Amino acid sequence: MRAISQDMHGTPEVLAQVTLARPAPAPGQILVGVRAAGVNPTDWKHRAAGLFLGRLPLVLGWDVSGVVEAVGFGVTLFKPGDEVFGMLPYPHGVGSHAEYATGPARAFAHKPVGIDHVQAGALPLAALTAHQAIVDTAGVRAGQRVLIHAAAGGVGHLAVQIAKSRGAYVIGTAGAPKHGFVRSLGADEVIDYRTTDFRDAAQDIDMVLDPLSGDTRARSLDVLRPGGVLVSLLPGADPDEAAKAHALGETGRTTGKIVLTVPGE
């Protein structure tokens, strides 16, 4: 089978088309003939630096949409010929940037008839990230005010739709040329981050989704109402958040305890 592989880390030029043996599904797995495979920031970060996948050569890709070619022992959810889409287990299940990919049957779902393989192949990683942030972590509900940074981006444009579907009042940040697109997704307001400080345009926010780098995360704390939730997609602790906690404690006017939490706890 043809695949896009790399035998070193570096710029996009390290990627090359190679011929590899077609994989076979293990028990509990399915073999998918790939029709479309999404490309996400984690792909180019692994390509460039390896992150936590040290093995080479490496075929990247976690998003996949295609047709079931074969099923492993014990699989009853799918049969050959089924159209499916899903996300290969992250990070070690990587390998969808090829003509065929294997993965656990539980990582896939039947592709909706209303979307094609290109659309389905673009969804899994970004949509799961958005859903985990909006629903699983923040528990956004009707009537809440939600601010989504980079609302026209891969995660952001899906988060807008998910938050709106739950009855939230959605505010997005995006460049002016993308405002029409973000509003078409259901956003109630769109802020041009190039000309407007979002802190001046959005207040009393129940939930902020921040997929950006830089100081956006720290500045987002200023727009949250008491008890509001900031969900950052960036790893690691923010020292500014700890500094704010110390400054608050030193006022001597807090009630109860101040607690720093580990993301995910």
C-alpha cells in the first residue's frame, strides 16, 4: 500500500510517499480502506519534533474515514463494505495517512449518510476536542455565555456549533474576513481580535475556550464571572494563574480557600 512516511524529524520536506505492506486487523480491530484522513496540528508537531512518539519511520494521521475491508476476530459492530469514520487511538494508534489503516472497532462509528468521506475525515479529533471542552469539562447549558477564541479554526468552529446546540449565547473571536462564516455557524456575536480587546467586548462569561498560545489564557480570566470556567487546550500550568492566586490571597479579603487545580481534575 502507499503511505506518507518520514524517517527523520524536520520540515514538511521530510515526508515522502513509500510502499508498505498492507496491515491485517488484530482481534477486536477493523481494517479500513482510507478514503480521507484529516491533518491536525498534532500531526505537524509530531513531524517536526516527535513529541512523545519517538519511533521512526513514522506514518502520521489519527483522523480517518473510509470503508471496512476486513474485520478481526470478535468484531460484530462492522462488516466489510461498511462506511465508517473515527479517530485512531492517540497517540500510539497513529497511521491513517496511508491507503489502509487498522484500529479498534470501538474507535469507529458508521459514517452518516448526509456527509461525505472528506467531511467525515475532518471531524474526529477536532470534534472530540470541542465536545470534551464544551460538554464533558465545562458542562455548558442553556442560557450561559460562552466565549470561543479562534472561532473559525478547526476546534473553534465546531465548538461554536456544539455550544449553540446546547442553548448557550456564543461569542467568538476571529479576523474580520471570517465573521460571516462564524455567524453562519450560529455565533451571536463575533469580535475582531485584531482591532478589539475582547476584554472590552465580552464580560460575565460562564465559559471560555482557549485553543491559542501567548497571553490569551491569562487575559481570559478577566472576562469570567465568579465561578466561570476557563478551558485551555494548551498543556502545562500557566504561571500567571498562580501569580493571580497569590495576589488574591495577599489581599486578605478572600472567603474560604484558594485552590490551584491540575487540568483534567
